[in-house]
Amino acid sequence: MFNKILIANRGEIALRVIRTCREMGISTVAVYSTADRDSLHVRFADEAVCIGPAPSAQSYLNIPNIIAAAEITNSDAIHPGYGFLSENANFSRICAENDIKFIGASPEMIDAMGDKASAKATMKEAGVPTIPGSEGILADFDEAKACAHEIGYPIMLKATAGGGGKGMQVCHNDEELAEGWESTRREAGAAFGNDGMYMEKFVVEPRHIEIQIASDQRGKACHLSERDCSIQRRHQKLVEETPSPYMTDKLREDMGEAAIKAAEAVKYEGVGTVEFLVDADRNFYFMEMNTRIQVEHTITEEVIDYDLIKEQIKLAAGEKITGRNHFPKLHSIQCRINAEDPDRNFAPSPGRITDYHAPGGHGVRVDTHAYAGYMIPPHYDSMISKLIVVAQTREEAITKMQRALDEYIIEGVKTTIPFHQRLMRNQRFRDGDFTTKFLEEENV
């Protein structure tokens, strides 16, 4: 087992890793930018090293500074959390070259799954259902047009190096395809330095449902059931829950088996997520594989009483998998509480929190790095906290979440709490009648 782990991240996920390390008897090192010197992850780590000024490129994405911090503190492992360098193959490779264990996927695995076109080809070969589309990268517009005619409109253009909702465009005819081809390539080139595009059939009335997996270094994998992430804005998740109200026992079993097949086909190591789109007829299709811990891992932990960060660390240390296939008997919901104004199209709202009171009670969990007096910097993701509830049924979980949201006090900045309060009262949401287009259809 590791003696000391450096957490190459910030905020609530850094604090989350520190807590598990402390329970495991592992020393921790926090890294921080000058904007984060007062963050709780800095206060609760055993050691802390400033790695640069506020901009991410000069701090949390600064690989030489992070490696130097690991070396001067004698850290034998680095946990990247999510975002930032968590799926950076070069960072994983440099860690290995410096005899530091990267608690995540290998560089080869990140490369294989990070390129969406090659990932799809790999899954197709492994027998995992995939969305009809182009065979790899499209050479030019003429090939894109021919492919669109072959699979039939509507189609989705996607950047092969895309993520976070960038480099994607739905097209319903040749005219929209011509316009989308140019705009998505420009966006992808600017955002990712790679303007390669591929095409997929656009799934009508889709659900975004993912399967949590864990795999050890011996090639053994298990799944920890599903999470429904369909409530999202501009492809950014806002609410997650498990189990999905759309699931059947047969669909859960089939998707779980497909996720294990995907993990074992690529000899995956650690915890990860296989993401699927599920259509109106409950056909499911591989979308992508995330080779890291997810923001929404919390709800899986709540329904199966399973510390995913601890399992991730143990798997990275070479231990055998302790998990088994799970089918949850409880229901958990997570709301992402962001420093955004939902009444102004979710405009960012950085600033100082003047008053803070977190909800509590049975079945309520708050993962946060915030407190009264904390300054939310404008340089990073706007998430303040994750509010998680767990109950016997979905109806009870929604009621509990309503109560917890009513108790949650954050003053000094605008937050998404009012949005979540309205969502919990929305009848379609309460009935489980939603797709990824829900917020475009409902005035929440």
C-alpha cells in the first residue's frame, strides 16, 4: 500500500480523497494555486504545496510543478481526481517515468478510450452495442455527406477529441450538415487542437445512463449498477440518480454485462464508467468510457455502501478486486450545487460566501469545500457542493431532497438551489418521464 498520496486536484474531490486516505492510514499532500490557499483541502491535508498562480494552465495543469511537488514530498502515488489531468495520457506516462503510481488508467488505456472513434471501434469488436455511424474519422465533407445518407438523418457530428459538450452538432439535412461540418471542426480545433470528426446516428428521446465498473490488474471486472444522468444542460449533468426510473431488470443486467465486456476487452485497471445512450425502445448504445472517478460516484456509494475511492486506491496498489456485481435496493439522488444564476441562463456567480449552513439528518450527505467566508474563484468549475440523499424509494428520496434543499443556506452568491427546488416539484420529473432534452422542453 502507498505511504503518501499527492492529490493533483482541488475543491471537494481533493477533500474527498484526503478523507479516505486518512481512514486508510495514508499521508496526503495537497497542491494548490494562489487562488485556493484558503480552501479546505489545503487545511486538512498533512502537507500542502503551492504549484502556481490562479490560472489552471499555470497550476493544476502544470505537470512539471506537480511532479516536483510529489518529489520534494516523497509521494509515491498521485490521485488526479476528476477533470484537470485525470485523463491526460502524458501525465500518466510522466508519473510512471518518475516511479510515481498514477491512480488511474495507463497512458495506453487513456489514449485508447480518449479517442472516441477508436474507442467505438474497440467496443464494436468486443461485441458491445454501438450507435450506427462512420467507420473512424471522416476524411472530408463529401464522405460525411455520403455517410449521412447511408445511416439516415438526423445525425450527430462529433469531435473525436471532444468532451464537455464541445465539438458536437445535430444535423437534420444536407444544408445543416454543410454548416455544422465547418463550425464543429473550428470549435474542435480551437478547444482540443484536433479537428478530426466522426458521425453517429442521432438517438431520438435518449436517456444518458452509465454503468460504474471496477477492474483489477488481473483482468477481473465487476459492475456496480447504473446511474441516470439525463437531467443536463448543454450536455453538462445537473442531477444524477440511481437506480434509473427507466430501467428494467433485464436492461440493467444486459447493460451491466456489456460494461464488464467493455472493461475486460481493453484490460481496464481501476474504477471507471461506461456511458450509454438508451433510446425510446430501450435499445442501448455505447457512448464513451471515462477512465477516472466520476463526479456522481457518490450516489453509487450510498446505495451499495461501497467506498469507491478506497477501492480505486487498493486496485492501483495491485490488490484484488473486492467488489461484485451489484443491483441497488435503495434510491439515491445527487444535485450539483453550482455558483450560477439559474434565472440568467446559469450565468456564473463567483464571489464570497457570506453565510453557509449545510443540511443534515438521516440519509443526507454534503460533499463540499465551501464554508462561510470562502471566496469562490472565477478561474475554475463553478461547483460549490454536491448534495446527496438516499432513501428506500425514489419518491422518498425526492421528498428528502426537497427537505434538504429547503435547509441549505448559501448567501453572498447566486446558486442553483432554486432550480433544484423547482425540479423536485416538477411532475414529469417526479414521474420519471424525462430524457436528455427535458430542460429544453420544460420551463424549470
